[in-house]
Amino acid sequence: MATRTIPDRKSTGSPSARLSPDELVDAYRTMLLSRRLDDKEVQLKNQNKIFFQISGAGHEAILTAAGMVLKSAYDWFYLYYRDRALCLELGVTPAEMLYEAVGAAIDPASGGRQMPSHWGHKKYNIMSVSSPTGTQFLQGVGSAEASLRAKLLNISDGFQKDEVVLVTTGEGTTSEGEFWESLNTASNLKLPVVYLVEDNGYAISVPVEVNTAGGSISKLVRSFPDFFIEEVDGCDLLASYDTMQRAVDYARQRKGPALVHAKVIRPYSHSLSDDEKLYRPTAERDADAARDPVTQFPKWLVSEGHATEDDIKKIQADVDAVVLAATDDALAQPQPGPETANFAVYSPDVDPTSEQFDTEDDPQFSGEPTTMVDLLNSCMKDEMRRDKKILVFGQDVADVSREEHLGKVKGKGGVFKVTWGLQKEFGGSRVYNSPLAEANIVGRAIGLAVRDFKPVVEVQFFDYIWPAYMQIRNELATLRWRSNNNFSAPVVVRTTYGGYIRGAVYHSQTGASIFAHCPGLRVVCPSTALDANGLLRTAIRCDDPVLFLEHKHLYRQTYNKSAYPGPNFMIPFGKAKVVREGTDVTVVTYGATVRRAVVAANAVDEAGISVEVIDLRTLSPWDRETVFASVKKNSRVIVAYEDSLSWGYGAEISASIADECFAWLDAPVKRVASSDTFVGYAPSLEDAILPQVDDFKKAYEEIMKF
């Protein structure tokens, strides 16, 4: 579409002509209030009464216009830190903004857990903002996708028929890959999402032409189908209102997504940690000042007869009084108590470690023993029949992408066939393929989960999960805690991991410790078909995000088969299983090394060494009680894991045993693990690198010498 020019304000045909003088004056009040709050925070920071400040100055006109066009508590908002004026327009109060600044316990955005300007307000559908730049794009697209899925599935509760999602960003953040991934999906699905790019020309000190080829993000994205794209002077309230009205109307009418590229200014430095005078010349800063909407718009109001000089002075006095009162209020508020630090790391309402999730002692078996693949598949079918809000997506998970081929071909259903047949039974609205982009899968899942869907997504190989690590660690795991329990995203991320399949360096990775190190994330790793079925059902029914690790080597082993245990079979998290009892040595392990530990234990039994093998089953949380009881009984312990020896998951278990059970130990805590290298392809290399039965036997014999 053609670049938008500033409209003739005398025109009677534009939406801005329908704005009354009162609406125009109210818009000025919002812009001024936003600026005054920025200035007050700067003052408080200089007085050491708050600890961080980042400004929305210069962005006020486009943001106020956006707030006038969009509907608070109706539409959804995925914002970034400069969006103060928009939040004011949506209903966030000056006092609430200063509660953020002082870290007050009653701060509605985070309860004092995040820095100022990390907006969030459940009442107004303002999603909790985080610090990583660009993570909001895919989540906003996922939230917009939720309205599409709801319509396809005839779900109306929690959705408006013409709602839109606003996603805001600075121009620098459009350099992030997730921005482009989100455009691809928004365009592909014609989602009702409106992007607002607030282009102030600088990403901290880096100018736009360095960040963006050609210096204009809107010119670069014009080739995406079904996109409404328009540029606007974001310092001009009326032009901004016109453009935002057209963009939002386009999305409301379900014509596709929209992108508004607003040219704004940044009259203050990036933050109080930055000094723009070091890289911006005086003439450039003076040119920005001449466009400042907070100083220029009231002059226009007076010149057009919408307000008098006295009106403007009264507004300024009123705003100053509001800011002063809000400041006094905020400074008097208590900070959160230390005892609240652990609140909402996990769901305070649904405990997957509780007896509610323990039906393990009463399985309702039927059919012949079958593999882990089959029982994972059975669990997902059971759960999808129970809850129509469960969605399954990822790369290759569908039977076919072109649904007209259903019934004509056998269907894919995942590389390992774990999701085979799900699309045939539940349809392409609930089971579908994603682009080959791991962050896209997880980011969209977060946006869907916030809207009360239950995504059970698949990352095809653990080795390729790393593009999604930002979404998992900084977004998925933190959302409940950083929003003080206002928002959550109970996503299940299934992924295959592990070696023993001649998969070499890029199909054998086992870095579970990296994810177990993330508070807020449950990490599960079954070693048998029965455990996989029960633990996946718990993962789906619990209210926390779960990383569900499925070992490729174990998918079709005959020794871990089981009959189908029924549609209500669950194993609680944090409940280990003693798979072999013994009286001399305790082995704590999980995954594919469980079998090797047992085989080795059987081999040394004839030599008089009695080994007890514990399968942890869940890595976060882990069953400290069962492990410590066994260690205290046997006084010798080996911790075994498939990951490399150093910095691995077993180090934490070993340290905890040393801390809690030192008085009962007759020998040092030993470890069996892979070598500190990568997994080789040649069988001789893989066998030497990964833990084998002989490694366990040797460890048992050596620990008995103490």
C-alpha cells in the first residue's frame, strides 16, 4: 500500500473529523499525563526513591490515538516499555504506574516483581510485559490465533466476535527473527493482529539504517499477503487516529493483519542508564523537539479554537495535581514481604505432586502390552476427547497438511508416529502443522494458553529446541511469577531426546539440566510406556508449563511395554519408582540409563552386590524423600545420567545427598555419565561416550571397596 501522508485536518471525511473538542482535549490530557509521569519518575530516580526509569516520551500521540481506537478489556494488548500513554488510555491509573516504579506490593502489573514500565493489567487484557525484546510478537500472534481456533471450534466463552490483538514494538526490535516468524504466521492465517511499530530512529544508540536494510521496516514487509500496511507521522494525533482506525477496522473485519509504521521521536535518552548526547548531535535533538506532540498539540488546540490558553493551563495544573497525589500514594505503599518470594512460581491452586494426580495404584488395564509410542498416543486421544480446548501442533505432527488428502494416504503423525491419527479423529482445527521454527511453536502456544486453550506442542528433536529457549526460559517459565499470578500459560512441550540410536551430535542431546534449572517449569522424563502414559496425562491436566522428554531409544523397546491403563491413569510429579530393590548400593537415575542400571545390577548380584535402582521419572520436581530413604538404608549411592558428566543434572542430586545424608554415607557419592564431549556417529564412538552396562558394573564394584 502507498505511504500514508498527513491528512488535511479540515477534511470532513476522515475519522478524525468526528472527534469532538472534548475528545481532543482529553487526548491532550492523556499525552501530558504520560509525560509528567515520565518526568516524575526521572525525579524519583535521581532522588534514589526508585531504581529504574525508561521513558515513553515522544510516543504519546500515536499511543493515545491507539487507545482511543481500541477497546480496553475487549481487545488484547502485547506491549513494550514505551507504551505509557496507551496504558493510561486503556484505564491504568497514574497511581498504579507509580506503584510499579516504587515496587509496591499492590502493583497490578507484577506486585513489585518487575521493573517499571513492564506493563500488565489483567482487568484490561494488557499482557504482562517482559524485558527481552521481541518475545511479544509470537505470543500476540498466538493470542490472535486463539480467536480463530475458538471460532472454528464454536467456542464463545472468553472471546469477542471481532476482537483484535495489538502488538507494539520499537523499530529496533523488528530486527529480531521472531518478528519475521510472527509476520509469516499472521499472514498465513490472516489473523486479527495489528502491529504498531513506534519508530523513534534509535535502538539505544544504534540508528535505524543500521538495524533495518533501507531504513524502513514497513517497506520491507510489504510483500506479505493480506497485510494492511501504512506509515504515519506518529507525532500527529489526528493522522495517527485516522491510520489506527483504518488498521484496526481492517483486522476487525477479518481481512488480515495490519502494520502501522509510526514515525515518532525520542526526546529523552533510551533510559537513565543511557546518555544520548554521546551519539546524537544537538541539531538532531532540536529537530525532534520541534515535533514534540506534548508541546505542539496544545498549540494546535488553541489555534483551532478547541481550547483556550487558560484551558491548557488548567489542564496542566490538574495533571500536576494528579501526579503529585499519585506520587504521595505510591511512596506510602509497602513493598512485598520476603515471605511472598516463592508465591506463584508454580500454580498455587493445582498441585501436580498431590494425591489428586495419583491413580497409579489402580490402573484399569485392557488390551495387549504395547509400546511407549502407542501409550503416548492413547493418552493424547483420551485427553482430547475429554477437553476440546486441547490443541496439538508442531512440525510434522498432523497426518496431512492438505486435509483433502485425509483418507487417501496413511498420514504422517510425527516423525516417530506419536501423533498419528489425531488429526483424523479431531480435525485440522485442533491438530495441525507449524512452520519449521521452534520459537514460533512455543511462542504461539503461550499466546493460546493465555486465552484458555491447552496447547500440547511438539518440538521434533531436543537438539533443535534452542531457538525456542528464549520463549521457554524467559517467557513460559516466568509468566505466572512475574505477573504475580495474574497470567499463566500451562503449555506442554513434548520433545524427543537422547542417544543410543547412532544419531551423532545433533540427534543425541540430553541437556535436561538446563531446563530443570528454570523455576516455574516442570521437567518430566519417563522410562517406560506405562509411566509415559500416566505422566503425560498429569502434564496435560496440571496448571504449570511442562517440558516432557521422550527418549527416542525407548519408544519401541519390548522390555518397557505395558497394557493400556485406562483414561484416568495418572502418576504425580515428584514420585520416583524403586524399580529394583537392594541393600548395598543405591542408584538414582532416569530415562534410558534405568535399563542399563538394572541389567548391571542383575549381573553383579551373583557376586554378592545388592543394588537398588530408583527411576526418578520427573526431574523437576524430584523425589527427595524416596532417594534419601534409600541412601540412608544403603549408605552408598551412585547418581547416573546420560548427559555429560560435568555440570550435569546428577550434580544437583549428588550435592543434595551430600548435604542431607552425609552422616549416613560410607562412601563418596559417585556418578556414572557420558564423557565430556559430544556423541559420535560411529558405533565405537557412541558406545565409548554414552554410559553402558559395563560402566555401571564397574561403578558398583568400585563403590563397594569403601
